[in-house]
Amino acid sequence: TSSHIRVGILNNPSSKIKEDNTAIARGILTAFLTQNNSSLKSLLSKLTKEETAKSLAAGTKIAKFLTPEMDNNAFEKKYNTLGLDIIKTHQMFCQEVLKLLPGQMAVVSNGR
């Protein structure tokens, strides 16, 4: 309920990291890097739906899910240049530092 909360995402995939199976993860990371809060919230709610995952797996381009109020140019440029190394780095951090198993989820909190 607070507007003073910060959220971050770390990816800890259980399968081999490839472009075709990281569209949602890369979309979420790109949204965090390029969008304001209201656009970010709107896109995240779209990207986390099951039908979006199925559509992307079937070959739909992620640009279809962008909304007019978003900075579409910034999103597309960053999405197209965001490599897989960042997801591999997240995976290494999750497994080496947080001691998570591949694919295991966790919530890390540093609040009052």
C-alpha cells in the first residue's frame, strides 16, 4: 500500500539460457531500465500473464504488448541490445551468493 517501496527482479532460470526462452525476463529487465513507474506497472501486468507467455513462445514480438504511453523507442532499442549475459549474471548471483537451486524462487527483503 506504500508508494515508497522498491522492487527489483533477479532471474534464476532452471533451463539453459537462450534468446527464445528469455523474452519475458528480458522484457521485464528492459521495462525496469527504460520506463517510468506507471508504464512499468502496466507492462509488468501484461508480461506476467499466462497468455502473454504462450503468445511470445508462439513467435509474437514483444512490441505487440507495449502501450502508447510507454517510451516505445527506448524500450525497443534496449530490448534488442540487452544480451543474455545479464541473465547469466543474475543466475550466478542467485546460485552462488543466495545459495538457491536452479529455478528456485525467493523473496529478499531489506526493509523496516
